[in-house]
Amino acid sequence: MPALTIRNKLLMFTLAVALGSLLLAGYLIDRQLLQYHRDAAQAEIREGFKRIKLATEEVSETLTIEAELLSSSEPLIASMDLIGRFQQPNNYQALVFDEEKRQLAQRLLSAVQTGRAHEAFLYGLDMEPYSFALNHPPLVLQGLQSYHNQQPHTLVQEINAAHWSSDQQQQEISLRYQQHQDLPLGISLFFSDNTLLMAYRNPIYRSISNQSQRLVGHLVLIFQLDRDFIDRQLMGFLDVKLYTEFDQLPQGQTPGNFYQAEGGFYGLQHFTQFAQTPFWVRLHYPESMYEESRSATRQSLLLAMLVTALLVLPLSLLLLRRIVTQPLSGLVQGVELLRQGHYQQPLKLSSHDELGQLAAATNRMAEEIRQREAGLTAANLDLQRLSEIMAHHFQEPTRRLMVFADRLNKKSEVLPDEDSRTSVAFIHQQAERLSLLVRDVQRYLAVEQNLAIPEQFSAQQVLDELLRSKTFAPRLQECGAQVSVPQSLPVLVFVRSRFVQLLSIFLDNAIIYRNAERPLQMLITVEAYEKGYRFRFADNGLGIAPEYREQVLQLFVRLVSVSSGIPGNGVGLALARRILQLSGGDLQVKESEMGGCEFVFEIPQDNFV
């Protein structure tokens, strides 16, 4: 029995998959859809609990950091120590202590206005109130505890109000004072007016010596975990309800349960972390969400089944034959011709899809193979000719040296006659020729060899001439570049043309890879070291990632594609490094403090002294 072709296999596979998918979808749709939405609801509720927990942990960490920052403020500690040691309610100096407390309230106000806390309170050693600040938009308050006729009273100022008063928000502030008295140190949770609050109480110490501290008071920061805060964590997908120990939980339900009831799916979670009073969170996935989704999904599947049966399946079979099986047959025939060595007969495939790209790539490969074969043949001939010529030129001086050495050896003694002098001169001539030939071969194999003579010149003058040159002046002016040289560059002993080439490479690199969002800035500094001078050429351009900083110094390596339009061929930095290495220096790429690249290169001077 003949084997099935790919065309027949694809047709049979497409037909079987389409029919099987339709039958399976129709069978499983009603059975799996409800379970799908149940699983989705359960996953969403679990994710909701996780987001709430993570959010409370983030708030806890934020409160801790903010409390530590405030508690370590030396001016705040000094003011609290002053108030605690010298404040006397029966002889209260309002001009002194009220002003100190106003300054403390200003510091607290700065903290709550950042949004990292909604309330901040400072208390003395025995939790007697000092100052506070509250941020409950649009209401922002600051205040302090003063004394009049030996009786405490609270002064409150609403932000942007002109005066302080003692009759605003008294009930709320007094309630806060009472709630804070029993707070433990560290993070805790409690309810107030059906709002969940997270508090952080932190003792404030003043250092007396290196090994001892004195308690000067307490700091209390409050963050409201209200309904808006929780809704933001849930992103509007779920409904939330909080239960305290005084509320009655849904009948028959315990924390950690996921259950389905009238109205949708529910999850109940017990939160005990940091809580003085236990509380529960119930998340509700509304029934309407999955009912609408189930109805829409069912209708979409039924419509897809109808369209597939009437249109898609026959059309897909026809297209499969035209765009896959027929081109594949042409490719098979063309590849067979290539295998037989017929490289000049291209594959003829007019499609522009992946098969067309494969045919075009195969044609290019065949042409490249043909060209490489021709190139290899020519290269082999050239190499053969070169080997013959080199062998001839190397062997001839050697042979003559041997002949004349033999002539000298045959003499019993070296005579100062004309013939001896001619022989010695000829030997010297051939040896010199051989030396020049070796040097020329070295130049051929290492074209970058530097034979220029170093000279003394001013590096600052070279830089100034470059910046004013027609090559760089218009480009620098066009991009608004600023070149800073804090100290004048030194006088160098180096190949002047090579130094010009180095600076040109770095200037060109900075201009090409500048950051279009900010004006180009370059900073050139120099420092002496034991062997010469170390230059730093920094810019604020795009920069180079650490993993590519060594790679860019290699020949023909670029970090941008040719299609990007950025000029260059990957030679500049490699050439700069080679120039420096030939002189005993080196080139490194680092991150600039200005945000771009910093090229650090050394130019030794001891080699030229």
C-alpha cells in the first residue's frame, strides 16, 4: 500500500480535527461552563484576599519606615525632650511650649500630606498629648495640647485657616487620644466608627551616651483601611464586607470557606495579623457576572459551530490545498535539483508567505554557494601563487647567504682583499633585503601597526582645533552640545595624528548616540598616574548596558542594527582600543555619572621618554 502524502495527511487531519472539535465543544459546553465560572470566581476571590493581605503588609512597612524616619529626627527629639522635661501644667509657659508643639505639628503635617499616613500623633512619656496632624481630604488639620488655668485643652487649626481655635473637631481628637492609650508598640489594627485603622506606635529615644538612651515620648501613625482603599485593591471586580466580633457571621459559614449561595459566590477570610480585635472579610463574586458571561459564551460557541460547519471548513480545505500542498510539491522538486548541483535553476514560487520566504532563502543560499565556490577557487589560486612567490623570495636570499658563507669558509684566513670585501658587502645586502621583506609581510598581516614618530604637543590645543573644525563644529551646534573641560589638558608625547583620531572617535560616538530627550553634555577630565595620563571622556547619552561594554570594543561589533539608520560600522571603538594598546595603554567603558558612557583611556609617557 503506497504511503500517504503530506497533502492527504493534512486534508484528513484538518477534517478530523474540525469535526471532532465541533462534536466535543457541543458535548462539553453545558457541563463545563458553570464549573469554569465557579473556578474563576474562586480564583478571583483568593486573589482578592491575597491583594488585601499584600496591601496591608505594604501599608505596615510604609508606616514602619515613616515612623523610624520621624523618630530619628534630631530636631523632633530635642523638642520633645524639652517639652517633657520642663513643661508644667500648673505653671504652663504657653509662649514657649505652644510654639514648640506647633513646630512638631508642622513636621507631622508634612508626613501625613505625603499620603503615607492619614494621622500622626506625638505623646509624652505617660502618653500625654503633644501635637497631631490629620489628613482626611478635603479636611486637613493640625493641632496641639495646651494648658489654661492648669486644665488641658486642644488647639486645632484647619489648613489654610487664619487662626487656631479650641472648639473644632474636639470630639474626634479626644476619641483618638483614648484609643491610642492602649495601643501596643509596633503595628496594630482596630476599628473606629466602622472603619478599620492600622496604627504604628513607636517609642522615641534620645541618646545620652554611646551606650544609653532616654525615652522622651511616643509617636503614633494611623492609616485608614477604609472601603475605598479595599476597593482599589480589588479593582472593582468584587464586593466586600467587613465583620467584627460584634457582628453576626453568615449562618453556617466559617473563615476560609468558599461557598455558593443566593446572589453568587462568596469567600470568608479571618484576618488576625496585627489585630487587637479579630475581624473577618467577606468577598462576593456577583451572580450576574458569570450568568452574563455564560450566556454570551454559549451564544458565541453556537454561532462558531454554525459558521464552521457552513463556511470555514470547506474554505479551509480549499485554501490548504492551494497555499500549502501545491507549494510544498514545488519546493520538493526544486530542492532535488539543488541536490543534483543545478544551482542556476532557481525555485519558482510566487507566494509571499513562509513557504515563499523559504523558497527565496533557498535561492539565495544556492547563489551564495555558487559564488563561494567560485570565490574559493579563485582564492585557492591566489594563495597558491602567493605561496610560490613568497617561497621564491625567501629562498633566494637564503641560498645566496649559504653560497657566500661557503666561500668564506673555504678560505684559510680572512684576507683584506677586494673579493672578500665584495662578498661581505653582498651578504649584508641580501640580509637587509630579507629584513625588509619580513617587515613588509608583517605590515600585510597587521595593517594597524603604528610606525608614526611620537612628538610633543598640547592636548588642549588639539581638542580646541577639533571643536572648531568643520567636521564637528556644525554638528555640535546643531544638537546644542556643551563640552566641559574643568582643567586644561596636558602636553603629551604621543603620535599627534593618533590622538586626533582618538578624540574624533569619542566625539563622534557621543554625537551619534546622544539622548534626544536632553541636550548633549560632555565632560573631559584628566589625571596623572605613575606611567602617564589617564583621560575620562564622559557624556549623558544613551549609555551601554554592562553586559555589552566589553563586546563593543571588539572589531565590527555594533549594538544597533543596520536598519536603524545610525551611522557607523563597528570599527571606531575597536580602532581606538588598538591605538591605545599599541602605545601601552588601554580603553575601558564605564557608566557615566551624567547617565551615559564614560570612556577611560590611558596614554603612557614613560615609553617615549
